[in-house]
Amino acid sequence: MLGLEKLFGGDDTNALKMDEPHPESLLDTGAQDVIGKPLDRIDGPLKVAGRATYAAEYDLDNVAYGFLVGSTVGKGKVVDLHAEIAKAVPGVIDVITDYKTFLRNPGQGGETKSPTQGVESVDYWGEPVAIVVGESYEAARDGAYRLQQAIDFETKEGRYNLDAYRDEAKTPPPGVIPPDYKQGDVEKALAEAAVTLDATYDTPSQNSAAMELHASIASWDEDGRLTIHGAYQMPSSDRQQLADALGLSKDKVRIIARYVGGGFGSKLGIAPESVAAAVAAKTLGRPVKAVMARQQVFDATVRRSDTEQRVRLGADADGRITAIAHETLGSNLPGEGFFEPTGASTHFVYPGENRLITHRVVELDRLLSGSMRAPGEAVGMLATESAMDELADKIGMDPIELRRRNEPEQDPQKQVPFSTRQVVPALDKGAELFGWDKRKGVAEDRRGEWFHGLGVATAARSNVLQPSAAKVTIDGQGRAIVETDMTDIGTGTYTILAQITAEILGLPIEVVTVHLGDTDAPPGAGSGGSWGAGSSGSSVYLACEALRKQVADKMGVAAETMTMKDGRVIADNRSVPLAELVGDGMSATGEIKPGKQEKETTQASYGAHFVEVAVNAVTGEVRVVRMLGVFAGGRILNEKTARSQCIGGMVFGIGGALTEEIVHDPRNGRVANRDLAEYHVPANADVPQIEVHFLPERDVHANPIHAKGLGELGISGAGAAIANAIHNAVGVRVRSFPITLDKLLDGLPPV
Amino acid sequence: MRSFTYARADTAEQAVRDNDADGCVFIAGGTNLLDLMKLQVETPEKLVDISRLPLAEIEEREDGGLTIGALVPNSDLAADRRVIEKYEVLSRALLAGASGQLRNKASTGGNLLQRTRCYYFYDLASPCNKREPGTGCSAMGGFNRVLAVLGTSEHCIATHPSDMAVAMRALDATVVTLKKDGDKRRISIHDFYRLPGDTPHIETVLEPGELITHVELPAPVEGARHVYRKVRDRASYAFALVSVAGVVTVEDGRIAHAALAFGGLGPMPWRDDAVEAALVGQAPSDAAFGAAADALFRDAQGYGHNDFKIPLARRTLIATLRELTAE
């Protein structure tokens, strides 16, 4: 993953490696009383007024427009490009390709090497093989479509179906988790168990479907330095991917990504338009803006892998789990190391002496699979949390009670303590707020044409701390400026970093300015894996802590005895305006990096999902009536943006359970439903009343701000709660996601 | 999008005059055409903009019917008091389609002429007889979940995506046009659409350059109950898997009038006399409803992924008939 950058920024660097717990936090002793408050996003007015500049919106002088040309075979080779076809279109400047340099596929998050390069041989349908550059977007697009029809491809036999090649599945190299884990004797334990469950679930490929299309504007300066205005989640490592792809040192690449219109994993690594734009800009000697069309985002960025998951559970007569097996299958392009870590949460959520968690990958000639919001948990918990519901059914036990009886005292594999864990409190609080006691038996709540049902699931998502750096400056007027190349992909980063700064330095939030998304600033963690707030927030914390010491020195007091509030410094019976103490200004850099704490404790955010659905007895249409989530993710830095994160995750859960599915054409792997009319994310009418409640928590093992990830917690388990509610409503257990109405029809009563 | 020339017409007569060559297309709301042009599925050489023609009125006729200008936006038509009161099925169908923004732009005439949402029609790299005659049908061996089970041919299994047109069929609408030679024509909606056969690219009986100016609705059926039921994959902004438009009267315990049209099942908004023949004169009963469904699907053919549409539509039809005939 992300390598720690060299020390960066001002002379005063405050570095912390999380080797020890960090019980004291300045956020608990700050006097400004701004941390945790549900403040509006400080970038909100810019966004609603259209003044937040997204990647494609920069207007550079003399810019040319590039449009990618995708392959029209699933596997093969470019024989003849026929560039003249596109060049004949008025307004087209050139057709540019570089078979060796262009990206075959996007990069994975945190990688510092180039993604796989080379596009003369085609490995999936839609692989970009060239870019047409024009004086206008329309001319470039016209040229690209005409060219696409004219290219001669040699077609080779490809592999497009997971089912057909399951026997050739391979064990992937270790990823965020090892591919295999074994403990005890699962087969024996299952044979001896009083109750067992053996069920196989499948989930389809999915697309992140971020609102903002992937886009890069490439421009080169006279010194051979490349600047990319782009849509990226992790500029620090993305610049290294770009530099490696283009044969540059990383200092020769600058990424600017101040506002990002959603990523959900799809912008963790660089995408094919970036290198194509850079090569084209170099060739033409002018900036090139390349924006992928929505269809190209579906064709050639990154998908969540389809999965097949066999879950076996063994329990004693009281429901205590003795064996867990979670054997999973995913797919990816040949030669790619990434595998969907489907069993990620299976490692620690439930106990059981005997454990088997495996991952296999089938190599297919379909677009890259990679991380999409909550890689692992999002699809893995669809299966495991459905399985828990099925097990509860078999035992005849309330599913909450089953989970209560399987609350482990410590990590069941590593035998280390959980840093914090509030699954049972979340289940209890949710049950009370939701009215779980009113749940009826299977198919017992029919209201006219609609069956109603309630479902529950546990939420869990691993917490990750990433190396992150930030510089904070107090200027001569006593205002604070935060600088890091961390991003805000709609999450609220701008706002929470300002709140942390304001709390520690005792400033009104209005005088804190946050600059994000520019690799000329210290390298931040980037946005991914729910680590953004905890990691970049901690780096800002450390910078502010150092500034407090500098201010205390100026004041001639010990920092611990000093209060900072409303722009004043109070200590030693004095109250002095901050601006008077700082002279021309002062700055400090904070650096956080992970340490022994992540091994000595198991860190995750937890919660519980409650769902009521209505299922139409005639048509099988499913409508989510209400959802309620109770979550514990350490300190809540901003209750409003945190709530939005959780709601967004829960909406993703609706999509995963009911609507979202990339369909690959069985003949060529092509994505058949490649726009937002046919790839169904939940529309407003699909999203019901959603309630989010937070449990108070501090995690002193996670980081100095005591906050953990929330961005992916809301999705983890949410879809299973829907599936479980559907079962409660109509008595049909669908193990193939999404649960579209055709899968329910056979189980409905006759009309 | 390819370059095109553009002419703006102020009168219907001028519009048909301006539509003077092959590759000439009228544009009103553009909610479908512009998407298709961006993807180069449609590549007109000339657009004749009819959006400013004075055809945005809804008028009552002496015979009790309504004459709807071709440019009446879908949202206005859905909200018209006369439509809500006398042609409820039409209002409901309109509101079941698209989104608020699209309905504000989409016109009555244009809605009738929507192109299919077949996945392969939209992709230039996939063979499609509708888009490029003679290249083949990719949907048959490919992914066809949303496609047709009635009225298909070996050349095309596309569905017509409109909700409005389904209601129009149940209401026996008439399409009024102006031809290039200045003649006006009145075409029953039942004769307006063509089955795909071996020419799936020709979807209606309109001649080149013929302009829809109005849609006429006959006087409403007295005492009829109206239902539009749309079944789809999400609660809004999705095309129908199956939809049923029903206009039914029951007199003295027997079905006196039944008009039933279907969306999502065929290459055109579907209506079948045999379905109604199985109902008219019968007392409402599950047996009669089942017979109607049997009639509807006597020649149905699924193509794999869309097989479920047959049982789904059967169930939906029966439930809709119950609702239409409930005491």
C-alpha cells in the first residue's frame, strides 16, 4: 500500500507512529467546542453554486479535447487502426496512440507502479487503444466513433464466463488479507455440529457509478513537468503511477484534484484517460482534456468483482458457532494481483474454533476488477449475514439473539483484544428504536397486496490507518491554513479538517482555510478504505499540536496549561490575541503512520442494520419501507457529514441488495448495461426514510483523534438486512443478488 | 454527435417543407433524439426544430373528445384537469414514465416515436437490425432481460419503451399528421405501429417527412374504471418490465367494455382483440381473467432472460382486472 513519503514541509515536524495507545486527545480538551458538531460543509455553497471546480471544468488556454477509442472485440489484437478515418473529420487534430505506454487498465489504490500497460493486444471489450484529439469535444467524439467502427481487429478466443472456468480458478497472491486462512478442523466440526448450514450465494459485477466521469487534463511545462487536473482519490500514489507509466520521476508530475465528484473506489488508481491525455499533450505540444463518456466508465474503468460464496456454519444446540467456512470465488483480468477480499470481515466478526476462509480468482477477459466501496465486506457480508439469518431460522432463534450468543470476547483468530466493539449495544439500541419486538413470523404480515417483513444484520468494517502528512500554518493575522494532498470526494474532508484545526488552535472555523488535492502539498492518505478522516485528520492534529507548542513557547508557558479559544491564547492570567504571538506566522507539519497498535488490537467500526421491506404479492416488486442503522466508529468528527456517509452507504446497500448488476455479454464480456438508465442505482423513490444513530465511542488504539472509518460501514451488512427482511416478508430466500422480482415470482402465492 | 444543419420552423407547413431530404429529422423535446445523436445511433444530416410550432394546446371537441397538440409536454398532459378526470389512465401512464425533468421536455408526438431501449441498439459496435438493417440481432443470443415476448421476429426482439403510448392504445387514440404534400391524415393508433418482421428499422407507418400535429382521443367511455399498472426494477426512472393500461366498465354484473393495452411486452404498445373478447360479456371471475391471459400469451415466446415476463404479465393482468372490476 501507500509508502511513507520523505519528510516534507516546514522545519517543525511532529511525527507519530501508532505503536502505543494514545489515551489523551486535544480534541477532548479543546475549548472551541466545534469538534463533532453537525456543521454545514464549508465547501457546500461553492458546490451548490457551481463554483467548485471539478477536473473537467478547468479552462486551460489552447486546450484540445481527447476522446478515447475502445476496442470492439473482447480478446484480440489491433491490426490496422485506420487513423485516416478520424483525421478526415473536420476539427480532428490527430489520432494518437502509443501501444506500449497506454494503460491496458486502471491502477489499484495505493499502488506506486504503473498499472498494466500495452494496448496493441486487446484483453477486454472496450479497452482503450487510441485517443482522437480535436479542437472540440464534439469533433473528437465524432472522430472516435467513426474510427471505432473502422479499426481492424484480429479476434481471439476469450474467456468471459466465471461459471465456465471455475475449475481453473487460481489462488491469488496475498492482498489486504491472505487468500487462505485455516484454523482447527472445519469438516470435523461441521460433522459434529448440532445444527449446520451450507448455502451458496452469488453477487454480480458492479460499477461505482460516481456522478463525476473520469477525467484528466494534461499539460506539460517547459521543464518537462506534467500537471494533471484530474479526478483522483489518492493523488500521492496516483502521481507515482503516472510517473512510472510515463517514465518520469514523481517530482515531474503534479496532480490537482481539489473537488472530486464521487469515487467509491473507481478513482483510487489512475484510469486510462490520464496517460492517453498526457501522451497526446506531449505529442501535440498543447494541453489535452480527456473526459471518459459514461459508457466508457462502464467499459474500461474498474468493476467490483462478481463473487460466488459458499458459506458453511456449524453451531451447537444453543446456537454457539463452532465452525465457519467461507469459500469464495471472484474474477479478474489475467495478470492482475487484486482479488476481492470477500472474506475480510469473516475473520473477526463471529467466533468459532474451526475456521476456513479462502479466496480463488478466475482469470477472465473482462474489464479490471478492483476496490469498490467496502471491498470485501460489501459483498461478503451479503452472504455471511444472510447465512446468520438462515442459521437462526434453522435453530428457531431470533436472529439478534443468535448474534448476541456469538459475540466474541476477543479476535477469534489473532487472539488479541478488539480496540472497541459495540455490536451488541448497536443491536439492542436498534431493536428498541426500530420496534423489532413487533416483527411477525414468516409471511404473516400481509397488508392488501403487500407482504411486510423486518430484517437485521450486523455491520462491520475494518479500520485502517494510512501514512498521512499535512502542514498547518498560522499566518500573521492569526488565521490558519491547512495544506495536504488529501482529497474530499464528497465525504466532508474539507469540513472535518477545519474543525480539528479550529478545535485545537481555538479558532472560529471561518478563519480556517483548507487546501486539498494538490500534490505540491504534503502527501495525505487519500480517500479510500474509510481511512481518510482518521489518517489525514491525525496528521492535521499533529501539526496543530506542534503549533500549540510553538505558541506556548511564545507565550512563555507550558502548552498543557494554555487554553486557546476564539483566536485568543489564555494562560498565566493573561489573554493574548493569537495574532500578536505568531509574528509573521508559524507553521508545522504533522505526520501519522501506522504502528504496532494495528497488530496488538483488532480495529474495526461496527453497527447494526434494521430494515422493513414490502414485497408485492402479485409482482414480486420489493420496496424498502424504512431503514435504521446504529453505528459506532470512534469519535464522530462532524455529526452531519458522518450521518451523510452512513446514509450513502445504506443507499449503496439497497443497490447491492435489489438493483445493481453489471451484465457481461456472454459472447465477448462486453458490459451490456452501460449507462445509468440500464444500470440501476437506487433512485430517490427507492430510498425510504433512513435513520442513523451513533453510539458514543473513542478508540485510543486507532489514532490521536480517536476516530475510525465510517464511509464504508453503512454499506457493510445493509443489503443482507434487506434480504433477511424479504425472507421474513414472503418466506423466499434469494441467494443470488441483486434480488430482482423475477427471482421471487416462483415463491409467491398464486394470484 | 455528427455535424448537422438546423432549421427552425414557425408553422407546421413550413416544417414539412423544411424536411426536404433523406436524413432530415424533426426535433421537439429531444429527450430521446439527442441521446441517440450523441452516441451516433441516429446521425441526421438536418434537424427541423418544431418546438416553437403552435401545437401545445389541449382542446375539447364537440363530440366530447380531446385534441392534444403534438407539442404538449408530457407533464402538462398528465396534469390537465380534463385528462385526469376523463382519461385517468393516460395521466397515470405519463406520470409512471421517465422523471420530472424529462416529462417537462418530452412532447406528446415525440413520446409516440421513442426508440427502443434494447442494450444493443445503443451500441454501434454490436450488430442490430433496427439500427443497421441486415447486420443481425445481438439480443437473441445475448442479454435480453428487458426485451419482447410478443410480436417479435427472427430479426428483432426490441420493445417499445413508452408508457404514454400504451394508454393511448387503450383509449383508441388517433394520430393526426401533415404530409409533405400538404395532405392531412388521421391514423388510428392501432394502425400506427408496425411489427418488426424483416424491417425492424421501420417502426411506424409515417412516411418520410410526415409530421405528427395532434393526437385525438375519442369521447371517454362512460362509467369506465381506469388503471395503469407498471412493474419495473426500481420505483422510478426505469422502463416497464410489464405494464397494463386498462379501461373497463361493468354493467349488470358483466363486463361491458374492456380495453387493455400492454407495455414492455412487444415491439409496439400491445393490444389484442382476443384478450378483450375473452372478457366482454363475462362476469368478472378468475376463470375469465385467466382466459384473457391465455389469449394474450397464446403466441408468446421468451428468449431466456426475459422468460419471466410471461408469468409476470399474467399475474399483473389478472390483478389489474380484479382492480378494474372490483365492486
